[in-house]
Amino acid sequence: MHWPDPNTPFAETAGALAELVMAGKVHHVGVSNFNPEQIDEFSQTLPVETLQPPYHLFHRDVESEVLPYTRAHDIGVLVYGPLAHGLLSGHLRFGTRFSPDDWRSHSPDFQGDQLAANLRVVAALEQFASKELGVPVSRLAVAWTLANPAVHVAIIGTRNAEHVDDAVAAAGLGLSADALHRIDEIASAAVRMAGPRPEVM
């Protein structure tokens, strides 16, 4: 279930998915963008096996409650947006234009002072990744999400085969405690990104 539906009881949705599991049409059930209370409510009808939350250096909300909850309840975590929806790809600039049907074209995350501030953080991360680790910032960003022991998978979207190779290489990039500390220091100047919402997509 990709987004919590405020108009439909979770028991109803979970019950429908349970029927699909019993019919053999679905093997596993997961949710996305749920908080712990919502997972608890959903799980009263059907246990949640995986959670797909947003997680990247500019959106770390899940660290305080969600990831501790998933670890305590043995729920697999597949994070989306590890490249901050392109911001941590190393290819976005202040003048980057998005097509009108791209949610980023009208998102405050990719406009004005917020974008300028976060691009400065990206530039500092790029310098650290290149000089200290010998890798592109995109690889550092994905490796950073995977360095969290509560995260099992980082979901990458790309139209370029080269980017797939880079993402795969990120899985093998170990970040030391010192590197993680330095990344946190650099990212402390970041402005939190809200990310996509269903009502604007």
C-alpha cells in the first residue's frame, strides 16, 4: 500500500490484501509512507512485512521513530529517494528545469533559497566524496542510507545503465565512523526536503 488512505479503514485494505495472499495472487505485503501507529493498526488485520519510507540526507525523519520501530518488529525496510530525487545525483544545478508534469517543477524543494542552500551542501559533499573517498557524491549518498543498520534496500530509479553500475557499487562502499561523522557535519547545513506527496503527483 503506497500511501496511507485517510478515507479507507486500514482493516478494510489489509483484509483485501489478505484475501489476495490466501488466493496465492500475492506472496508478501508491505506498506509505504506509514508511521508506526499506522503500521500497528494495519497489522491488526495483516502483518506488515516491509516498509518503504523516504530516506536521504535531506529527509531523515524516519530515524527518530520509524526505523527503531521496524528493527524492533523485524520489518524489512526499502528506502526510496536515496538521491534526494536527483539533488544528490551530482547533476542538478540551480538553473535546472523540470518538465511541467514533474512534481519537482512546482516543489519548494527545488526552488529559490532552499534549493540554493542545499546545492551548497551537495557541493561540499561532492568535494568530500571525491577527495576523501574517491567516489561520486551519488555513490556516497546511497552508501550512506545503507550504512544505517535498519535499512535493507535502497531503491534507485534511473534511465541510464551507467547509473545502475554506480548504484550497485554503492552497496560495496563501506563508510567508516569518521566518514559518517563528517557527512553528518556537512549535512547539518541542509534544509529539510518535504519530498513528493500523493496529492501533488
